[in-house]
Amino acid sequence: METLTAVLITVIGAATPLVFAATGELVAEKSGVLNLGVEGMMLLGAVAAFAVALTTGSATLGILAGAAAGAALALVFALLTLTLLANQVASGLALTIFGIGVSALIGRSFVGVPLQRLPQLDLPGISDLPILGPLLFSHDALVYLSILAIPATIWFLERSRAGLILRAIGENHQAAHALGHAVIKVRYLAVMFGGAMAGLGGAYLSLAYTPMWAENMTAGRGWIALALVVFATWRPGRLLLGAYLFGGITVAQLHIQGFGFDIPSQFLSMLPYLATIAVLVAISADGARARLNAPASLGRIFYPEA
Amino acid sequence: MKTSFIKRGAIWLGAAAVSAAMTTAAWAEPLKVGFVYVGPVGDHGWTYRHDQGRKAIDKAFGDKVKTTLVESVKEGADSERVIRQLAASGHKLIFTTSFGFMNPTLKVAKSFPNVRFEHATGYKQAKNVSTYAARFYQGRHIAGLIAGKMTKSNVIGYIGSFPIPEVVRGINATTLALQKVNPKATVKVVWVNTWYDPGKEGAAAKALIDQGADVIMQHTDSPAAIQAAQERGVWAVGQASDMTHFGPKSHLTAIIDVWDNYYVARTKAVMDGSWKSDDTWDGLKQGMLQMAPYNAAIPADVLAMAKKAQANIIAGTVHPFAGPIKDQMGKEKVPAGKNLDDGSLLSMNWYVQGVQGKLPK
């Protein structure tokens, strides 16, 4: 039982950066902007969080710096695609490549420096409960924040007026524009929120998951986050489920090997992507139902004059 | 007639001057040395050590060399493009520092017969392609001895990158040494299918610890496993670089690669024209491999045993692959009194007895 608890805790660790980055991307995509630069924003968030936490000694400042750095890079993307009307796919890819490079540059002097892990928030009494204590009540602040982000996002998108406007813009920016909504302004905010969340995902990696800075340490998690949004068909609840499933498969395949089961580890590594492809196929096959959730204006450039 | 003679003379003189200038330019031009890395220089492991070697060249030759590096190059088709680019842009000596660069290196070498190539950890040479590697398994032997004495659970966790001979050899060397001092101990291997992914390496370490391992070894490049071991209070052995400061309590030792001398020697050989295609496989004796400072928590008798083994390997009286060696099925691979030869070591694709699980094929 203790082993199972330990395994589940590792799964939470593997899933948390995905929850952050994917939630941010989901909101950006709901506003109609496809930002493929998640990986780059995560990396910049990771290095900024590490650098600030190390130099100031404050993990809180580090987390804030991670979010700010991600948002700043997202602002560059927004400027390119929303104001200068550059192609979103190309700009997003460029953002990732830029993020990899610039984070490595900033992080040069932080390579090989260890950092105290983000403290776990233990609740006296409750954290000592068997199984439930370590599983639910002994994580760091970022884990709780990532989970709280899901109901908050659902409430925002489904219940709040601002969320409805954001979705309307994502569905049909011309119509929203005609109704007098500020398409560009809302998209700017959505993209920057996405960047801040990606930055938090990066901060979790460099402050808590593996407390260190190493070049390219996200190792493709930004791309998994992008796949997750599609996998979840743009629903935050499913996204949370998907992130834990993806994280779970990553950890499970290591355990399966350790137990000596004869399943190729490569096969298990590809399962999350296989699932994403399956969802994509389902979306295209049963368009009417699944596409209801995909923002109709996703990736399309908005010309205000047209 | 006269004018044309003078004109011709002037042209001839001019041409001579130009060619003379070019010759001096060629002499003054520094030797360009290229490096292709599989990971980022900042991995603090494998690639970091190769880059230390590159810096040693810079230091040794100053203005006479110009080194170029390309980092995080994917093994396979992408690497061929990078190597070709380096060769085409005037690099006369190119180091390709990962096993997966082997075929791309040979392919490019064919089209650039005047460029010298050095491929790390491979087994195919050509007229202008040398191979070099360190006998990492000697260090694994020492790490295995220490692990055998330090473990309480008798389970050693081993994080593998890819099931290639170099990695399998390390696992086997560890296991053989381990069982010599602790016949009950076994090695549990988890393959992560990457050289470098701190998150995944850390998760693999945690998975192994959760399954009972209390010494973690790794053949991957980041210090994440050391950190995980420190967090969970178990032992660990570092790879390629000294990783002590990532887990001062857990870091038993590390097997450090030192390429500096080899890189300087090969560069010098190109400069004075004595470079020849060769296959270098050096170890503790030549200093291509060193052990990081041992953890103070290692008991004195265990430390003495490790140091003795190190001295014996250097002296040549101990071979990590001395028979009798049995494979997982119990079939005898090496009879008593014999050592496994280098050829079999280089193409090793079987587990010795004491390794858990099946080797992926």
C-alpha cells in the first residue's frame, strides 16, 4: 500500500506541469489563438523561476518570475500574430525554438547549481493520516494551485460573462467583432494567460519536480500539453483527467519494466500519443458532436477591417 | 611587344604575389576543429565532459586552433546534416561524441577524405575515421563492489538509456562485481529510452526506489536521479561528471570521463601530420576514466576494497570480466581463468546472471 501511495505521488509530480501548461493553452485556444510555443514558454518560465528563487532565496518570487517570464514570451507571440498578423503556426514554432535558445543563454551560469526543493505544505495532523495524508495533503503549493486552476477555468469559461465573450470570439471573431467585442484585446489577455500558465508549469519542473536548471529540461512536455488540449476536446475537466493519465502512463511504464513484465517500453511510451491520435480521428469522424467544442476560429487570422 | 612583355611579367609577378599571400594565409589560418554533441553543454554530465575536452584544446593551442561546437544534435539523419556542414565549412578534425552518430559519421567521412573524424563509443573505423571510448566498465566494477557492500535491500536500481553494448556492458560489470561481494544482490534495470530527460530520469529513479532499490545507478546524463535518491534517502552513483553537490548525502561516487588529454593529443597529431586512423580504448590507467571523491559515509573497509580494486585494475591484475561468467540462462560464457576479450565486450548484447528482466532487443 505504501508503494502504491509513493507511485501515485510520483504520478502527481509528472502530471502537474502538464496540467498548468495545457490549461493555459486551452484558454488561449478557446479564444481562437493556436500557440505552438508552449515548450519555449515553459523553458523560459523554468529558467526564470530557478534564477530568481536561487538569487533571492524566495520560492514565491521564483514562482511569480516563472509566470511573468512565460507571459512575457507570450506577449511577443501576441504582438506577432495579433498585431502584425503573422502566421500563428510559424510564429509558435519560432517561439519554441527561441525559448529553447534564450533559456539556455540565461541559464548558463545556473547549470550544475542545486536548489532546495519547493517546501511541502504539511497540515499538522491531517498530513500524518495513513495513505490519504501523504497522497492528498503533503504537496507543495504549485500542485494545489494546478488542481484549483481547473474548477476556476471551468467557472470562467462556462459561467462568467468574460468567459462567454472569450468563447464567442474563439467561435466567430467576425460576429463577435460586429457585436462590439474587443477581439484583439481579449486574445492578447488569453494568450498571456496561456504563457503565464506555461511558465508555472516550467517553474514546477525547475523548483519542485527536479529542482535544478538544465538546458532543455522540459524535454517535450510542452508538446504533450498541446496534444492534451486536443485529447481533452477543449474541456478542462477531461484535461485534468488526461494529464493524470499521461503522467500515469509515463510513470507506470517505468514500474512495469522494474517488475520485469515483457512489454516493450517504447510501446508504453507511445501510448499517450496513440490516444491523442485516436481522439483526433474521432473528432474528424464524428464532426457534428466533437467539433462543437473545438473553437471554430482556431488559428485563423482576424482582420479587423474585413 | 615590349609592353606586352612587361604586362605579362606584371601579371606573372602579381599572380606569384597572390599565391605567396595565400600560402602564408594558409599557414596562419588556425586549424578548425568541430564537435557534435548529443545533449546540451549544460547537461552537467556526458556532453559537459566532452566540452571540457574541447576547452582543453583551446587552452593548449590558443590561436592555432578554432573550435566549433554544435549541441543537442539528434542521432540519425539530422546529425549527418550537421557533420556534413562542419566538414564542408573547413573543419579538418571533427569529433562526433555519441554512439548514434556512427553511421552518419562514416557516411560523411566518405565524401570528405581529407577531413579527419573521431567517433566516440563506436566500433566502425575507416581510413579517416578513428574511434575512441573509455573503459567505463572499470568504473562500474568499482561502483558495483561498493554497492554490494552498501545495499541493505539487496536490490540495485539501474537506469539505462538505450540497450546498446556500451550500456549493457556497464550493467553487466556492475552485476558481476556486485555478486562477488554480495551474492544475494540483484540488479533491476529500467530503460528510459533517452540520454537526457531530467524529469523521466528522476521518475525512473523514484520507480526503482519504490520497488525496493536502495542504490541507484544511471547510464543517463542528468543529475536528476541523484536528486531523487537524496530526497528518498538512498544511495546513488553519478555518471560522467562529479554530481556530489546534487545529493551530498546520497552520492557514493561517480565515474568521470576525462577526454582532455586525448583531444589535445589528436589535435596535435593532425597539426604535425601524424594522425592515423586508430581505435583507442583507455581506462583508469591512462586517466581517461577517474573516480569522483568517495562519500565520507562509506565505511573504511569498503573504501579500502574500492581503492584496492582501482589499483589492481590499473596494474592489470584484476579484470572486471574475468571468468567464470554465466549468462541469465545459466549458460557459461567465459570459463574460469579466462577474461572476456575486447571484441566480445564491444558487441555485448546479453545479460549476465543476476540482472533482473529481459534485455530489450
